[in-house]
Amino acid sequence: MQVPVRDLDAAVAWYEKYLGFTTAAPPDGRHAFLHSEDGPFLMLWQTDDSGRANFTVAGEAFPVLLYRTTRIHQLHDRLASSGVRITTYQDDGHHWVLKFLDPEGNMWGALQDN
């Protein structure tokens, strides 16, 4: 997944600290490659453009990527205690759903089966 960011170094540090990503190749000032055992392979792109990795349906914001986890409550607690903006944290009957924003305004989603 390719993710737009304004501050590449700060974004790399955030994704490593809060989501457990590791740097696959050193940032080159324009982009960085990150990977995670539990999640997707990321390519962070530094850009001054205003677009972010989100979209809306009938005015409600949605992430462009959802990933499955078996540790959604621990992820929620870690993010919430660090001041990360959580937009959704609920049991929808079939899954636990967590949606949150990175510091750049990109929305992420995580699902855990009930």
C-alpha cells in the first residue's frame, strides 16, 4: 500500500513505534519502504499534496485499507493511550472494528473476528 505523508522521517518513526512496522530500506528523502509481520507492505511517499489515504461514503470517512488482527483490544489501548485519534472502536456483531488516523490524516482500519 502506498501512503502519502508530508514528513517522511516522522511518519516512518510513527509507523514503527505504534504499528510495529520495520524499515525495509532506508528512507531516501522521497519515499520509504516498511513491512510488518501482521500487516501490509507500505511505501510512504513524501508529498505536499493535500490528498490522504481515505474516502467517504455519504459523508462518512472510511480507510482504504483494513487488516485483520487477533490483538485489536491491545492495539486500541496502545493507540488511545498515546493520543492517537480513534474514530471507531466497536463490536459490530461479526467483528470488532477499529478505525484510527495517523498523524498525517491517513485513516487505518483493523478487524478482529468475534
